[in-house]
Amino acid sequence: MKYAERSEHFKKWAAQSRAYEAERAIRMAQRTLAARQEAERRARRARLNRPDWLNGVHEVLQEHHVTLDQVRSPSRIAHICRARDHAMVFLRRLGWSNTRIGRFLNRDRTTVVYALRRAKQNAGGA
């Protein structure tokens, strides 16, 4: 094979390789987009299947930028405690008992009573 023929052969191979890589990148992007859309669909379905009270609790916690796991943990960090107290108030307004709220948030019922009393005083004093 002469040099000119090899050069043409290489150019053709390089063009095919670039085309293949471009097609591969497009397929990967489509797969990634499809996976992201599927994950969003699953998350939406999960939110729809959650009970209304749990959606409400999640909204309260999102306002405070904390997760349910953080609120249910024994943490005493101020912003987590505030979120926990607001969640307790929210659940109490839904008609939950102090015992049920305490069990859900891994707290004693008397802790719930104290948090609700504090929330009532803060609302009255503000």
C-alpha cells in the first residue's frame, strides 16, 4: 500500500471513528435523559402514593432544609429542633395524639407536650 493510499484509508477510518463516537455520545445522552425522566416519574409516583399527612410533614421539613431522618434523630441542633417542633405542631393540627406524634418522631409524649406549649407561647408572644 502506498503512502497516499494509507493516508486516504486513515482519513476514512478517522471519519468513521468520529461518526461512531458521535452516535455513541448521542445514545448515552438519550439513555441518561431516559433514566433521569424515569427517576422523576418514580419520585412523582412515590409522592402520590404517600399519605397526605406525610406529604405535609415533608413540606414543613423542606421549608427548614432538613430531612425526616434528621428530625427523627436525637440531634439537638437548633434548626433541626425548630423543624421538629413545627412538624409536631403540624401533626397536632391534623388531630394526632401526643403519643402518636412522639412515636413517629422518636420522642416521648411529654416532649411533644412541651414543644406544643412552647410553640403556643411563641405564637402568643409574637
